[in-house]
Amino acid sequence: MKNYTLIDAFNIGIKKNKKDAVCMMLSEKSNIAMVTTKNKFAAAPVLLSKKYIKEIRTKYLLINSGNANACTGPIGLNNVKKYGKLISKKLKCKTNEILIFSTGIVGEQLPIKKMLNSIAKREFKFKSSWSDAASAIMTTDKFKKIITKSFFIKNQKIIVNAICKGAGMIEPDMATTLSFMEINIKATQKLLSTLLNNVTKNSFNKISVDGDMSTNDSFVLIASGQNDKINFSSDNSSYMKLEQNLIKIAQNLSRKIVEDGEGSTKIIDINVINAKNNMEAKKVTLALANSTLIKTALNGSNPNWGRILAKLGSVHYASYSINKIILKLNDYIVFKNGSPLKKLDSSSLKKSMKNKNIKIFLNLSSGKGFYNLVTSDLSKKYVHLNSMNST
């Protein structure tokens, strides 16, 4: 499938004998929108990119893996400017026409000399693919995450190329990853920003692996501008179809992150309904998703639903009553009206817990609020991986 954003994947000097960087050249008709981490200690490239995107039209994106360049002080910020300036000379553009993104180890300085040397020698030909890009941005990922899809709106073919990376430091409240999505439509930056926010809210902001927010999270949406037959700013019906399709693609992409969660063996869908309001539903969902007791029980295929209720009871300022709660595990009602279910088929429930996909359904019976989220279990492998200084 054709892509309009041209790509060059290469080794920038962080990893040995491995592609660890991607340069994307945007089409002349393109517009972009970006969301970034809400972490108070955002990485140096995030700070610069947030500044640059407001100043001038973006022509290139540059991504590196293996080093996050986060919490690195003035040296880290100066290093971004150094290699940004050098690559802008190579590409014959202004420094602020390049947005820079990094992922990897937090708190280590970039091997700037190696990077500058690599860039100086590089002859950018932009003959790589989205698949090459998906591989180059990986850190602890076990597999690359890419979706290429097309659909029709008013007989117009909409083409989407999307990649992301992520396996650890995954927590809702922004993108929870480095993600890049190209659509072949013409759109204003204002429309793209609205679209991106809605897509993010319903996909990357609804996954959690370990409850930790990265310093480098970024999600960029690129409208390459080739298909200008539909005015999505004035055609609300077409816009809604576009948004719905992109949400589905982003949900599938973000689900790959949970599937690849560091050490994870299960994908867990948590649905909370009939909470007092949506905010309370979200609070409850996150509490369950980030409970180590619940996540370890699920890793052992243990239907210990008592841990779920215990965590539910610890959520502050909640307005629900234990006598009205209905709790289901994998479609089996285990708790209702303040008591365990008497006729529970325990044998079938235990068997279902061995599945890779687990469902937790909670009806709080206290309002109309709802929230859903996808998370993973917690294994010995997660502890092993994160006790080492890996990227």
C-alpha cells in the first residue's frame, strides 16, 4: 500500500550493528498534530518538539531508540540541538522544521559523538518502509507494532499507515508510547488536533501495563494531503466515519502494546459500568488495573475475585455499596447483592482463567458512569526485565 511520508531507517550510533533511528520526510501538502506526555519531567526532545511545532510547518520527524535523553539536564537539551542542527544542514531545512523524538533508557546522556559522526556520513535516500520504521523504534518490545489499512468514505479510499512502540512504562494519561500515524487526507491542523485527541482518549489512553508514565510519550498524526475530495471540517458525517475508523485502528495498535507488555502472559479487559459518573468509573478501573495483587493472581490463572472487591473497597470517596455490586469474571457472575454466588460453576471458571484473554466486568449500580481499559498481568519475568538496565 502506498505511503506518502518517505522513510529512512538507519543506525544513528546508539545501538551496535542495528537500525536505531528513523527519519520521516513529510509530503509538501501535509499537516500534523501531536500530543505528548504529561510527565512533569518530560525529555529534552519532547520539550523542543512542543516548541518547534508552534513555530513553523514541520517537514521532518526524527526518532531514535535506545536512549530517552530524559532527565539529562542542560547537556541533554544541548545534545538535541546539536544533532538537530547537523541533520537540518544535511536535509537543507531549518532546525525547527524537524521534530525530534527519543525512547530508551532514562537518565543517560546520548553518545553524541557517535551520533554526529553517523549523521555526517549518512546519505538520506528515504527508501525504507513503515515496517522498517516500526523495527527501528523498538526498545524492550518483543515484536514490531504496525497496522496498514484502507477504508472508504463517500467512495474515497482512505489509506492509513500506523506504527508504535511500547512494552513497559505504560499508563493512561497521554499517548503511553511513541506512535506515528499517516492518513492520506487533506485536513487543517485544528481538525487534526481534535481528531488526534479523540483517538488518543479512546485508545492509547485506555491501556496500562505497570502504572508508570514515560517521560517521552508522543503520538503524531500526519495528514499527507493527497486526497482532498472530502472537506472533513464541514462534512460532519464523513468526519465521524473517519474518527471511528481511526479509533479502531489505534485501539488495535495500542492493544498490541498490552499484548507485548513486559513479561505479560494475559490481556485483561476491564469494564466498569453504572458508576456515579465517568470520573468515578475511571478511578475504579485504574485502581483494579494497577493492583499488583490482582495482576499477580491473574498471572497464575487464579480466580481470586476477593482481591478485586478488596481493592474496590479501598478506592477513596467512592459512592457505591457492596450490596448493589455485580462482579463477573469471564462472563461468570461471582459476586452479587453483597454475597458470593451460591451456584457458581467454579470448575468452569477456573478453566476459563487459563485463557490468554481475561474479562473483568463490574456493575456498581450507583449511576450511569462507565469506563473501560485494557491491561496485562504481572509476572516474574517483568521483575527480572526491570531489575536490569535494559532498553
